[in-house]
Amino acid sequence: MESKRQQKMASLLQQELAQVLQRDLPHLFGGGLAPSISMVKVTPDLGQARVYLSLLLGNDANERLEIVRENAKAIRQALAKRIRQTARVVPELIFFHDDSAAYAAHMDQVLGTLDIPAAPKDEADASEEKPTRPRLFKGE
């Protein structure tokens, strides 16, 4: 379980890294769309941050992840410029591919192809009367 300090740092890193990738370093992606940051997890000593990138558009997710990993130093420096007043130390950034959205889309497709028959309607259910509520007063 993460402490409040870890959660605050992770939230700050997620917001600022999104700004860095989209505004400060858009040239890393060759004019393409920058990846979105789905989650950041920070170690208890705030020395490392695991950054999970969602690379939905395009089939070259591994290539784009490698570009980000190769430029991790430049990304960390740009991040340091943005959070130097807030954080004492900028954690080491470790990037991972977050494929949870792709997995969810796959599962949605699988569930959509299932042929599930409708549940049979029991005659006993339809003939049952509504349960009566208890009487609180004589006049009811």
C-alpha cells in the first residue's frame, strides 16, 4: 500500500510527465501522437518511478517505447525543470508498456462474439403475488 507521500509524488509525476511528453518534447515521436500516461508508481524512498505508458494508436508500440526509453535522460531533465520547486529529488524513470486498454478491447470483442441464449421465463415467477407489507396501523 502506498503512503500519502508516494501517492502525491505519483500524481505530480503523472501530470507533469504528460506535459513534458506532449509540449516540451513532441519531437521524440516524429510528429505523431505522444503516449498517454496511464499510471505512475513510486518506490517508498521516491528514488524510482515506474511509468506505465498507454500506446494505443499505431502498431509500433514496442518501437515507440524504445524511443521513450532511449530518451529517458532528456525526459527526466525536462521533468526536473518543471518540478524543481516542488520536489527535492527527481526519481529515476523506468518506462513500461501498459496494455490494459488493448486487453479490455480484446475481452469486449470476445464477449461480443458469445452466443448466450435468453433465460427461460418461469411461469411460477409470473403467477406469484407481490409480498404484502406489514400493517403498522389498524386503518391500513
